[in-house]
Amino acid sequence: MKKMKLLKKALLLATIVVSNGLMASAYDFMADSICYNVIGDNEVEVTYKGPQYYSGSYYQGDIVVPATVEYNGIVYQVTQLGIYAFTNSNNLTSVTMPEGLKTIKKYSLSNCKLISQYDIPASVTLIEGGAFNSSSLERINVDSANECYCDVDGVLFDKQMTTIILYPVNRDPNYIIPDGVNSIGEYAFSNNGKLKWVGIPEGVTTIEKRAFFSCTSLEDIELPNSLVTIGEEAFRGCTSFTSVEITRNVAEIGPLAFFYCPRVKEFKVSRMSNHFCSVDGVLYSKDMTVIHYLAQGDNRTTYEIPNTVKTIENYCFTSSSLKSVTIPEGVTTICRGAFYGSRDLADAHIPNSVREIGDVAFCICPRLKEINLPEGLTRIGEQSFLGCDSVNEIIIPNTVHEIADWAFRDCKLAKTIKISDNATSIGQLAFSGCESVQEITVPGTVTYIGSNAFSNCYALKKIIIGGPNDTTTTTIGLCPLIGSDSLQYVELGANVKYFEHGPLMGCKSLSRIVCHAAMPPELVDDNIYSYSNNPPILYVHKASLEAYKSHVYWGRVPRIIPIESVGDISNDGIIDVSDVTKLINGLLDDDVHLDEAYADVNFDGVIDVSDVTALISNLLKAI
């Protein structure tokens, strides 16, 4: 099972390399200078021409998309403009769409700066949000026979006129949405830097995702009492907003709905609202159990969350000016991005009641000095503490089983990292860039260590992964320790069975590898470690010695020594008091040769009095 997984991954990597080399991954075929992907039986979509959609300028002039195209003797119907199909084609002057086209995917015609209008054929049944995002666009014309869409003087609506789908950017900066509309669609007014005022009629119940995203000139907007839902990032980047009033029927406000509205200093809420309330300008659920938003223009530096609160909602304090926040006992969930980018936050004690810390919850809080993770905590999300530069200690409680990707990346001053004794997986880049830690122990319960999990831990000298008696099976991902230049000692438990690639690559100071696995761990290639003038010594159990020496990759390590022979200073096959005597003599007399492979009893890369102590201790234990 594991072998097959590794083989598939290797084949996938090879395929990616070949595809990139041929620069053919963007499309299946080209005909008459238009690129296509096959999307079904005898159906194709138009796709972008270059290797990456964002390269731009690949299509130019006047493009006429055909209704059908022939390739290798097969006639295909052109039914779709694919995602990013014409994105950033700055020299494109027009696109003619064929009858028979069904779908226009998101961003397919975005940022085509020379095009002022498009004609939508009768056959189109789906136009995704953001399809026509462009500063030059003046109007969308829809064939009157189209059964799904229509336009009113170049503004795009659904056929029933209940949803406004697109108000082109290059139009009047003031607009009144007509009566009868109940939904403002995804991206309907987005990225419109000219828009100053929009009249939203009673009857509108939904403002969808990114509907007014980055409308930088849009001034305060009056929300209707009929409004129920404000979608994710609906007003994000509306930098001219100065106030927001949540009307009485609003029941849902999506994440980042008012993010980067820096002039908004407070939230106001209708007294008749059954779902929200405002306390000192901060937005809460009506029952005060959920804190939703601190306005980004609110420059307070300290805040005490009321003890009624159970949940700190998504992006609640994102990019705030807070230096200190009091989180009360009783809070169980700190949601995604709750304190993201609060660069001045230094004090945020996490109470014992917290059970979940969401993705990017404290990401980029470089002044946060302490991470106290309580027993009972069950989840630490991806990138949850990424970039917390000032934290000096990371102790993960035993109730946490999975350490997510990037969870503690770039906690540069953390000198202590204690991994949960019940941890089962460590995500990719989880502790990458923890530059100050010198020693890490990974418990034998861990069955997977992700790619680059401990990379660029520049001060790391010793890492122990599992123990000699572990029975689980552990897989270690790509280059987990690359860039950890100070690493001298690696101990791999009996549970370590598979390496995806370069397990010790980039560890230039490595001098000792201890491997307890009875059979050599499986490798994809021979990149075990970075070769230097002094290759590391590999220690394995005596019963496994020949298996390692004869292995196609492990056998290339110059010196492979039985673990049981460490301390046999006299090299007579017996470890006794005579070895202690010779070790002491070797330390006192430079003429007495000591073989470091046997004399470095404590595996610290240095032969000194501590090795004498360790050897005596081992002898006493054996009595």
C-alpha cells in the first residue's frame, strides 16, 4: 500500500516535470490559434494559450470563437469559455462568441483592457461571477432569445430580473438597482474604482460573495431592511466607507465581509435585529455568545471580551491595533483568522476552555510572546501561529493528535518545542523556520511527518523520531530537515519505515545517524543526506547490520556500526571496565587513539568526560 503510494507520487512528479518541460499542460490542442481542452464527449472549452493564465498577452486582435472545431478527425462542439481563457490578454480587441456556447466560466474574460463590450448568444445558460472583470468594460449585450439572461441598457441580469449579475465598471458612478431585484450576484460591482453610490431597493435579500469587492470610491451604503445575507468579502476593500449599519433582518454575515474598510470605526445595528447587536461599536450575536467583528478603523489597543462569549468568529480582530486582548474562560472556539495580522498583539492568553484554534487564527502576530495551549485543545489549524516571531516556547498538549501544515512555521525565537505524546501526524512545514530550537523529540505515535516539517531550523542539533521499541509505521515526507545546517544527530525509531525523498538532505553538519528499524527504511532515491568531507556514521542494531550494508542506498554510507558496539573502546567485542580505563586514558593522553565511532558514547559529536559518565552509567544498568 505504502509502496504503491510512493510509486504514484514519483510518477506524478515525473509527469509534472515532463509536462512543464514541454510547456503543454495548459491545453489539449490548438486550432486556428485558439487553444482548447476536451471537457466531455465531443465537447471542448476555450482555454488560455500560455503555460500560465497570468502571463497574459497571448491572444490578440479580433478573436472569433467557432461553434465547432475539428482535431484528429473528431468534430467538437465549443460549449465553454474556460476559467482564465482570455485573462490579461492586453492586446485583445474583441471576442465573438458562437451560438451553441453554454458556459462562460469565472475570470474567462477578465482584464481584457481594450474591450468595451461583449455580445452574449442565446445559447448561454451559465455565466459565473467575475467572468467579465475589466476596467474598460461599458456594456454586456444579451441576445433577446436567451432564456437565462438579459441586459438593461448594457447591465447584466438574469432573465427574471431578480438578480443583478454585472454592472460594468466603465459606466456612471451612481446607479439605482431596479425594483424587483432580490439578489446582488457574485462580483456584480467588484473592482469598480469609479463607483460612488448604489441605491439598493427594498426586496433585496442577498448580497453575494465579493459583490462590492474593492469598490474603493463607494461611499456609505444604505442596506435595505429586507436584507438577510451579506456574503463573504462582500464589501472587502471599500476603503471610502466610514460607517456600517446592520439592518434588522440580516441573519448572516460572511467572513471578511467588511475587511479592509479602514475608515469604519464602529458597527451600528438596528435595535429591531434578532440576530446581531453592537456593544461599544463591536459587532456581536444578539445573545452575546459570538463576537463577530471589531471595526478596522477602531484603533483601541486593549480589549476585554465579555464572559458571555463562546466563539470568536472568523477574522474578528484581523489586522487590528490591539496590543492586549483578554479572552475569558468559557470561550471554546477561536475561528479562522481571528487575530490574523494583528502585528502589535503581544498578550492573548488562551483559556483552558478552548477546544479549537482555527486556520491562520494567530498568523503573523510577530509580537505575540506566549502561546499557552491548554489541555483539552483538540485542533490547531493550518498556519495558526505562522510568523509568531517572538514566541519562545511551544508546548503542544496531549489532547492534540494532528499538527497541521505550517502550524508553527517561522516561530523564530522558540527555543523549546514539545510535541504531544499522542500526536499522530505532523504537517508539511509545521515547524519550518523555528530557528532557535536545538533539540526535538517526535513521539513514536506519529505515523506521518510532512515535507519540510523541520526545514531551516538553523540551530537544531539533535532530533529523535520515535524509539527503539515502537510498533507503528511512520512515513517521512520530502526533505523534512533541509536547511537545518547545525544538525549533528538524528535518531530514527523502529517505526520509521518509509522516506519520500532526501530524508536528511541539507544537513551539512550531520555526524551521527542512529536507526532502530530492523529492516532499512524504504527510500525513493539515494539522497539520504548531503555529502561532506566527513560523512555521518550510521548506527544500526547488530542483527540488521548486513541488511543495511547490502542495501542499494543505505549501503553507500561509508561507516555502518552496530549500536551494541558503542562503548567498546578497546574493540575487543566486550564492553567492560577496561573500556572506561582506555577512554579516560585517551582523554588524558593525546597519543592514545580513540575511535569516535565507539568512543562518542552519548552521540553528541564530542568525546569528553560526559562520555565517561555515560559509559559507566551503561555498565551499571547492565549489572
